[in-house]
Amino acid sequence: MSVPENHYHAVQFYKDDASLARTVARFFEEGLRAGEPAVMIATPTHTKAILRALSESGCNVRSLCRTGQLQTLDADKLLALFMVGGTVDEVLFKSNVGVVIERLCQDRKPCPIRAYGEMVDLLWQRGNADAAIRLEILWNQLASNYEFSLLCGYAVGQFYKETRDPRYADICAQHSDVLPA
């Protein structure tokens, strides 16, 4: 499955945590200023850095989190809810991530959201490229039920020798936009 038409699903290959934080903060800030709720699915370290970058850009992060306009989730904990034996369980993914989106959009229709995720990067780093690709595909399928713009982050260092690996091309093919490091 490729990216659905009119669905923004970008991948950011990042060099360092600071550049990732700035990119994700800009992505969120644009949506938040337009009234779009946002969800961040990241490691605790990246969550702190992105929240700091958002705050430095003038966003009131405490207020956004308190009102539910911005939600943060631990990528490893969410992964644990739908990974079964090293593979992505489609039903568990759709039910768990769908609940997150529905919670963000409670009492709001229409409700385009902004989402940043790095669960795919965690899978790739752990040598489970097939699960990372499957997860990208499932996000694209989810776009037929929910309106969201999705930004995925992958550390560019892990792709240094793998850009000729066909799975790298598969990752890029699952995105509407590929943002270079």
C-alpha cells in the first residue's frame, strides 16, 4: 500500500536530536496555531527536547498538555500494546492508535490532527525493518478512517550503509514526502 492521495505522511531522516526537535516543533507549531490537536509518540529523551523546542518557539506547552491539545506518549510503551512476537498485530495497532486519535478529537468534528512518531525508528534500530515497514503501511491504512498529518523520524546514522537495501526504498515509498537530513 502506498500513501493515500491528499494524506501528508513525511519521513525526516535526522542527524542529531537537536535538529529533530526543531523539525518536529515546527511541524507541531504550524498545526497547533491552526487549532489542530497534536500527539507525540516518542522516546522520553526526544519528548523533552521537542517540548523544550516548542516552548522556545512561543507555545505554552503546559497549557497545551493540560487542555489535551497536545498529548505525549512513550513510543516503547505504545509499541508494546500491539507488537506480538516481533510482528505488528494489525487489529491491536488500529484499536490502540485509533483510540489515541479519537481521544484527541473528542467533541471536535472535523478534526485534522498532527502526529509525530518514532516507533518505526525504534523497530529499525532493533533490526526489525520488516515490522517498521509494516507499521508505516498500517499508518497509511489508518488515514482512510482519520484525518491526520504524520511525521516519522529516523536517525540517519543507521542508514549509512543501508541506502542500497531495498527496505530503505520501501520506507521512502510509504511517505508522501522524504525530508533529507
